[in-house]
Amino acid sequence: ELRFTNLRCLRLVGGFVLTDLPKLKCPQLEHLDLSVCIRLSSKAVQRILSNLPELKTLKLMKCSGLETLNIPCKKLVSVDVSYCAALTVLMVNSVVLKKVLTSGCSALDTLMVRNTTTMQHLKLLSLAKLQRLRLDAPGLQTLTIRGCTELSHVHLFCPHLRQANMSSKDTRTQELYQYEPIRRLVKEDENDVGGNGNDDDIGDASVNEIGMDAEEASNQQDGIKIQVDGVAMSQE
């Protein structure tokens, strides 16, 4: 066991032969960087995080030994797991979370972000194996989902969502379009050439019409926007 009472920042970048870490007692640690510790296991990281109550930023870039990660740090503001090629499950539960970086997580199957009230923007790009997505983020305003071709189980609680950027050709499910705030932002143009108004075609159709009736519009904030297949639209 290693105890550092006043330590606030710890960087162990590039520990290529590091497979485990001693139990850390760092009650004031706020910033931890274990990037490129390619042999570090999920179990080892999990054990460390359980003893870091003040942690605010966590960097685990290119930690190819990580497979599942449940981050319990309640004060976490930012987590970066970019290019963790073996990571399949990521769960984060922090009220003050603002940033989750997942670029290059080619094996990521499940992403759960819960109880965050401060995150405003989230991008999920080219996560080809992502199937399960849960976002409990009431403060989220912008959501970008592209290249997530296997997405099939979606739960979103984002009542203040104002802009959604996605490709209608990406998903194999209609769930994103059935989510209430997104349904109010957009719907398939029933008169589009080649379209027949059948909901079964929504995954392949280019969405190009604001789907909001007068009653729904009266309950929405001004300036809501959606961008689908690179075409931006707004309801002022």
C-alpha cells in the first residue's frame, strides 16, 4: 500500500511492462494519467479508482489491456479512454461529468453515462460495435452519433437536447427517432422522392423535415436544431 496524503496529480504514462499497481491511498488526488500502460488490467484500474474520492480527470488512452470499466468516482469531470482497443464496457456515474472521449474504442459494446447534470455535448464517432447506449444527462444540449452501425438498445434521458447530429443510414434501429425530444426535432418527409411514409424505411431515409406540430412547438425552447446526413435544419 502506498499513501500520499497531499498528492494531487499522478502520471504513469508509458508503463509498458506495468501489469498491476499497489493499493493507493491518495485522498486528495484529482488528476490521474495511466495512458499507454498497455498491460494494465481492468481489475487493477478498478481497484485504484475505488480509493480516489476526489478524482476529477482520468486519462487511460491506449490502455489495450482494459476490457470493462465501471468508474465510481463521484467528482469525475473528464474521462479519456481513446484507443482502448479491447474495451467493451464503459460505465460512468458522476453528477459533475462534462467530457467522455471514446475515439478509437473499436470493441466498445456498451456505454452508460448516468446521473450527470453538467454534460452539454457528447460525440460518439465510428464506434462500429456499439450496441447499448444509456445516457442520463438532463443538461445535454448537443448529441452527435455517426458510424455506430450496430446500435440497437438505446435509453436516453436528455430533456434539454437542442441539437442532434446523426446519419439516418447508420443505425439498424428506429429507437433514436422514437425518443421524444428527437421525434419533436425531426421526422421523415413522407413526400420525399423514393419514400412512401412507411416507418420501416426510416433507417435508410434521409430525414429532412422538422416534425413538430403546433402543440408540441409551444412546449419547446427556441432555436432547436437537428442535422442529419450533413444537412442542418432549425426551428426558430
